[in-house]
Amino acid sequence: MAKARPAAGTPATVALTAASIPFSAHPYEHDPTAASFGLEAAEALGVEADRVFKTLLADTDLGLVVGVVPVTGMLDLKALAAAVGAKRAAMADPAVAERRTGYVVGGISPVGQKTRHVTVVDETAQLFDTVFVSGGRRGFDIELAPADLLRATAASYAPIAR
């Protein structure tokens, strides 16, 4: 008899399930004309935008690094570099980010990336019981406790948003 296969999900949901990390899935209707994927998610899900975090990749002299910051702010590249002990950081080329994570821009999740990267989550995530991050595609966020996000990505906290 064939083994039962788990229901299909994104690499993020598969990774969280495999690690027994609790999360809630929040699909929503994505508008391809939205100016900001993160603000669109906050509005569509009816949550305060400070709880919704975007995933950005930066190229440092130590390699690619993931920064997870609130959608209401911007990634402070100098602070990210300092947090990982790098001398410099610049935004990664979107094509490289897609290739290395296995996700498309606007749907890059910090969880379940094709290649694991050093990850830093902005310290403001600790202010909330749960936060929202991309679930691995546009129009799909996952909600989880900040400590669980750190556990799933082997991340650390640092003040990397401005």
C-alpha cells in the first residue's frame, strides 16, 4: 500500500509542520496592482500593519542575509550588516533572491527557503503575541509567535528597521 501523502502546501507550511511549529494560514485575494504587498496583506487580513513583516534579502561581504522587518518601515542595511558582523550590505538582486529562496518577490517567506540563510528579525516583533509573514506566495500569509519564527529560521533579533 502506498504511503499517504500530506496535503500540498508551500515550502514554508511544510517546514513549519515538519518542525511541529504552530501557525495559522491566512490566504487573501491578492491584487496584482497593489503598490505594497505587505500593506495589502495587512488591509486584506484586517490586522495592524506593524504586525505584518516583510522578508528582504541583502547581499553582504559574508553572503546573502535575510532581514525581516515590519511592512510599515524599511530595512536599515547598515544595522543589518552590523547585526551579522558584516562590513557592508546592499539589497540583493531580485532574481538572485528568487533563485536562492525558491520564492517569487512579493511572496518570499523567511521560512522554508531553498537555501538557508543567516536571518535577522527586527526586535519589534517581540512586542506582539503573533506576527504575520509571507507564507510563500502572494496572497498568503502565515501567523505565528515571534519566538517560533526565530526557531523556524534559526534567526536572531536586532534593531534592523527604520
